[in-house]
Amino acid sequence: MSEDTTIDPLTGQVQDLPVRAIGLTFSIVTTIVVVSMPGGMTIGTTILGFVAPYLERLAPFVPGEIFPYFFTMEMFQRALLAAVMVTIVAGLLGSFLLIRNLALIGDGLAHVSFGGVAIGLVLGATSPMLYALAFSVVSAILIHELQVREILTGDASIAIFLTGMLALGLVSLRVFGVGITSDIEGYLFGSLLLIDNESLDLIATISIISLALLLILYRGLLSTTIDPLAAQVQGLPVRGIGLTFSIVTAIVVVSMVQVIGALLVTALLVTPAATGQLIGRSFRSCVIWTQIIGLSTVMIGLYLSAEHDAGSGAMIALVAAVIFGVVAITKTLILAVVKPGENL
């Protein structure tokens, strides 16, 4: 029996893990594309219609001159809702990425997604994010397989796809005369103005599906991370879980690009999770702290960017880094007082 197969402990049937995982992923991506196309399910706008009245009630209590518009104007309400949904999913995903030593893959896939966006714009696509979704999913599968089959190390394969796809996007924009426009800068550094109703529906669909998959895979991901050999002996589909997790990472990264930008995705995907690990004492507490820190980071970043006319993606990334620095320094000082004899 090859390493690509395992025996189902319930049915006793041999299962081809990569094939099953790819089939599941194809179904997931197809669902996302179908429900996000014009005339499809309007998940994001439906959620917005439900929460908008509550946001408007909070507006009088929100500080600032510009920031309250995020609670009253539909354009900014879309941006706020998208940022919150993306942050919730990114917090859970980032916690798993850190314990699996895959923090760099988010940055790599974000650059790949920009290559897909550029190709979509060159081809005149009305929804370039769907091209980004396709490019990122295919790259995630290839990166995972190169690593599992020991053809390349994880870091090497990520670096190759990161630089190659980013270069492909930039060269395509130059060669076909599109250039680096303000919209393209928005995909690089994040722009809340890019989030229209169609983008909100795509982000909401990805967020809901990804969150559901991560919760379903929760125990399996922990088991395969802590001791993959023992998990495989127990009958868990280690390779299938890893491949599915890589693809979930790809689609989540795509949903983050419009909020924080392809060049800054790591700031929201990894930094809050790293800060949560400094505070939490168990994986569950780390996830909870990551959610608190991530949502706080987004709200503070949006407030500061609105009031000081700064880029939302860059400000969110800066706030995330500052919070991490404050927590790291505070923890170091506390340990120096409580345990002065230890080498800090």
C-alpha cells in the first residue's frame, strides 16, 4: 500500500487521500465561485442588511469625525463587516499556521493571489479575485505536494511561488500596458473602497466555509501537528488533512487581500496569533486571545486610518506590530521581576 492511501477504520476500505482532498476542495472552490457570481447567493449583503441597524445604533458612541461613518454609510459598513469576518477566520487559521511552522505560507500565497489579480485585470475580468482564488488554490496544492514528496523544502517552494507569481503579475501589467493604477495599489496595500457588494459576498462565502472547515478539522489538525506518525497509526488521514488545510489557507488569504493588501497579509494572519501565544497558556486560550487582539487591531487600525487619512492596510499592520511589541516587552519585564535568576 502506498503512502498516499490509508484504510478507513470504519469501513475497512482503502482511501486515496490526495484524490479525496482534491475532490473536496474542488467542490468547495466551485461552491464559492458559483454563489459569488452575479445572480448567485448574496450572503454578504444579507448579513450586512441584518447588522446594519445595530451598527447605526452604535454610531453616536463611536469616537472621531470620520470613523463613525463606518457605522452609518453602506460603503464603509461593507468594509467594516468584511474586515471583521476576515479577522475572525484569520485568527483561527493563524493559530494553526504558527504551531505547524507555516507562518510564511500566508505571505507566499498572498503574493500569488496578486499575480492572479494582475492576470485577471489584463484579461479584462470583472471579478479578478476569482482569478486570484484559482491561482492561490493551485499553488497551495503544488507547494504542499512538493513538500510532502520531499522534492523541495516548504520554505524553498513558498519562496519560488512567491517571487515567480508576483513577478508574473508585475510583468503582465507592464507588457500589456495596464500599469500600476490606484486599483492595483489597492490590491497591493489594501483598499476598503474595493469592497463592493460582489466582493463582500465573496468574502462572506469564503469566511463561512473556511471557518466551518477549520472547526470540523480542529481535532485532526491538532493531532497531526503534535504527532503526525501517531495520528497516521490511529487511522487519521494525515496527508489529506494537510492538503485540505493548505487549500483553506489559500482561499482565506484571497479574502484578506482587499482588506489589508497582498503585501501585508502576514500582519493580520500571523502577528495577532503570535501575540496570543505570548499570553495564552493553552492552544484554546491562545485562539481566544488571538481573536481579541485581532479584532482590536482592526478596529484601532481603521479608526486611525480614517482620522489621519492613512492607508487602512498599512495602519492595521502597524497597529498589529505595535501591540506585539508592547506585549513582548511587558512579558519580558514581568518575567525579569518574577524570575530574576532565569536567562531571559
